[in-house]
Amino acid sequence: MDWRPVLGVSSPPPALRPFAKQYGNIFSIRIGQRIVVLNGLQLVKEALVEHGENFAVRPTKYFYTLFFKGLVASGGYQWKQQRRFALSTLRNFGLGKKSLESQIQVECRFLNDVIDKSQGQPFEPISVVNNAVANIISCLVFGDRFDYSNSYFQRLLKLMNEAIYLEGSIWAQLYNMFPWLMRRLPGPHKKIFSHWAIVIDFVKLKIKEHKEDWDPSTPRDYIDSFLSEMEKRKDDAEAGFNEDNLCSCTLDLFAAGTETTSATLNWALLYMIKYPEIQEKVQAEIDKVLGPSHPATMADRANMPYTDAVIHEIQRMGNIIPLNVPRMAVKDTTIGGYTIPKGTMVMGTLQSVLFDESEWEAPFTFNPGHFLDEEGKFKRRDAFLPFSAGMCEWKLRGTTELKSRQDMEDQEKPLI
């Protein structure tokens, strides 16, 4: 059964698996333009890690680039400058520090209060979970959280969710193939444009409010810091520090940061319902390590290997970015013995890595044992790439450049 529509996340990817079985783990298809598809851990790592510099650009003629332009779709010098600025700024405001951990704990209490009000009766958790997740990134980007009773903010989250859902539909794929035609035809794809227009207006409004009471000496959040950087980098136009790009980067952080984490948490709720015996083991470990009142912290992670393994398995099975965000070759590059010409779109499918039968003992079964050794201790897996790998992927809590232990830890967590 396909649970994705129930959870409000993107539809499953096209059936590329039969092509891989027939033509091998590297093949090309034409969907409006030529796309080289890479399957399996070895090919994906070869392209995105070993030759990451050669694929550090996003395709410009692709549907998502119409909305996500700042961090997601940029490349080259601008992307490097914006990525460096975003990571350093967000860390200054608590990313990876105790200060953000405390904010998350406070938000968890608000979320628990809402759940308690249901008094054990059935309720729909998706909207409040989305709001809770959005509040964490909102504190970093906008400097404030939004109450769960804020109907305007709830509507924005609903519009984002529906827009991202539609971007995974056949309508968006048709737009990629025939943009000149689809721009003129009615259909659900038109909602994507109208929905994002409303969200972008919200971002622009927040930027306007920040400019009205902005104090360069005391930056409150990402927007304030960007405004200061605009003043400093006036002579470096190619770096992209201007108001239009501020809107684009803020939208990238806000939308992607909300969607990836909330989708993962919604999958977590589903899998705990579906596998009550696993839920009981997680609860037992939580009770043993944390007790009835101690809030969870990252310091507790080392003492909770089973819970850690379950979270990793949720991310693996949830497979929330199955096809990965496509890239484009900036020069002729040989991958798997085949030459990929400059300008070719490349798609290193994460689904093929997360369900690689040569890497996982039971790839199509929800099994936390994938991340536990014989002694019950947590173990890392090279094939755990829920948010891709390499130089081009940006994560709120780190990058996926596999060069150090810290990078190995960071690559498991979405930048947002």
C-alpha cells in the first residue's frame, strides 16, 4: 500500500528499477531532455563524491528551479558563497549548539500540550507536526515562532505541502518535457505557481518587516545577517547578496527545512503504529535512559542505540527524496566506464542506494537491525544516504562532504 498520499508527501518515483535490471545501473532516458540515471551506492558515490566538482551545478531547465533559486538551484561561485554564509550564520544562531537544542525542547512541550488536549481521542497530527517543525527553522530564519492557532501560518504550510506534492506528480513531469505547452494549458500544475506565489509574498513581507526595524549591530536571525552582508558585499555582485536572492534563499531554507523534517516525522508516526513491537522497544529504552521527565538531548544519543537505529531505519524506508535533486555535468566526465558529456542532466537515485540489495540484508523490510551490530551497538552504514552525498548537497546541520567523522555525522541530517 502506498502511504505517501495519506501522509501528504510526494508521490513515489517512476518505475526506473526495471530499466536498471534490463540496461544496467547506468542508463539514459529522454524526458524532454536527456537524463543519465545512476543506480546503486558505487555509481552514486563515484559521481557525487569522487567527481563532485564536475556535478556541482543544477539543471536550469527544470521545474523546481522556477521557485528554488537561491541555495538549491544555484551553482559555481554564487552557490559556494551563499552556502558558506548560510552555514556560518545559522550556526551563529544556534545550529548544532545547546541554544537550538533548548528551542527544540520548548517546541516539543508546545507540541505535547496540543497532543494532550486530544485526551486519547483520534486526531490528525500532520498539521501540528508541520507547524512544530516549521517553528524551529522559523526561529533561525525569521527570528520568531508561530502559534498552532495561527490560521494564516497553517494555510501557508498547507499550500507548501500541496505544492511539493504536486511537484512530484505527472503534471510537473509534463511541464519539464513541454514547458512551452504546459504554460498555456490549465491543470493542477497551475496550483504550484499560485501556491508558491503566496508563500513568496509571505517571505517578502517578513523581509520588509525586518528592514523597517533592522539594527546592523544586533542581528536577530538569518534575514538580518543577510541584510548586513548585502552592505558588506556591494562590490561583489556575483556572490548574489541582493534582496531578490535574499527572498530566494530564505524560501529555500524555510520550505525545504520544514518539508524534509516533517515528512520524516510523519513516516516515524506511521511506522511506530504499523510496528507496535518496535514502538514498545523504543519506549522501553526511552524510559530506561530518560525516565518520566528528563527531556531528550543529543548527549543521550550514545546511550540509546536502538532508538537511534529505528530513526535511521525510518529515514531509509521513508525514502523521502527517492530520485534525488538532479545535477548537471559541467565537463565531460567518465562514470562507471561511460562518458557523460558536459551539459547532461544526471540523476543519482537515492532509492536505489537505500534499497540496494547488495548493501542491505533485508532492503524491503523495516528492520532496525540494519543499524545494530552483534552487541546491539549502533553501527553506521555507507549506503545510508537519505539526503544524498557530495559537494552539492546542503544541509542545515552540516554538509555531505565525506571527508571527516563530523561530515559522516552531518550527512545523515537534512540541512533543514
